[in-house]
Amino acid sequence: MTLAARAFTQLATWPDLTEAEPSCGTGRALRSPQSEIVHFHSDSTVDLHLTARAIRRFQAHLTGSAAVRLVPDSPWVTLRLDGNGEVELLMTLVSLALYAHHARPVPGDAPHTECNDHQRAVLSRENLGGG
């Protein structure tokens, strides 16, 4: 079983998440009652709808991880699953995303914002000054 398949199976048991068709049309998705939360695009690439506010708040931490990629002005983060540490990071970020989506709505965090799978300008931590 791949890391992504294992993570998907584990997250699919969470009570706030249900399997859904990804709005981008690629892979598998899980959503909360409020929004799509995570898209599994391949055996190692996941897009997570963290919200723009949460990304701003945790940007320094997010860019400190080589596994995380940010796209300018996107409320989604892309995570590369290369090991168990990244799966654990994904679980933490999904918890954060669920919390962020349960909080009061914020302009710019529209529920149908396209994930990063179709974006080209991905910023790595190096591009953001993180090393």
C-alpha cells in the first residue's frame, strides 16, 4: 500500500470527512460539510485546502518543510509524501484545515477555489527565502 493510499484510508475514517469527487477531476478527494479538504492526485502528491488565513498564519512553518509547496494566492498547499513523517504532517494539516473551515468564513477562502494540481507557479521554501 502506498503512503497516499494509507493516508487516504486513515483519513476516510475521520467523522468529519467523506469521500467526494475532486472538483479538479484528478484523483480522489475527501471533504467536510463546509468544503473540499484534500485531493490525492497521485501515489505521492496531495493538495490540501488549508485556507488563505491558515497559510498566512503558518507560512514560516510550512515553508520550513521541503515536502510542502505553496502557490501564490492559493488557499491550497501541495504536500509530497515521501515517508512516514510527511504522512504525519498531512494528518496534522488536515486537522488544521478542518478547524480553519469550521471557523467563521473569511473573504478569499471561497469553497470552490481550484486546487494546486492545475497551477504552474509553485513556490518552494527556497523561493520564499526558507533555505
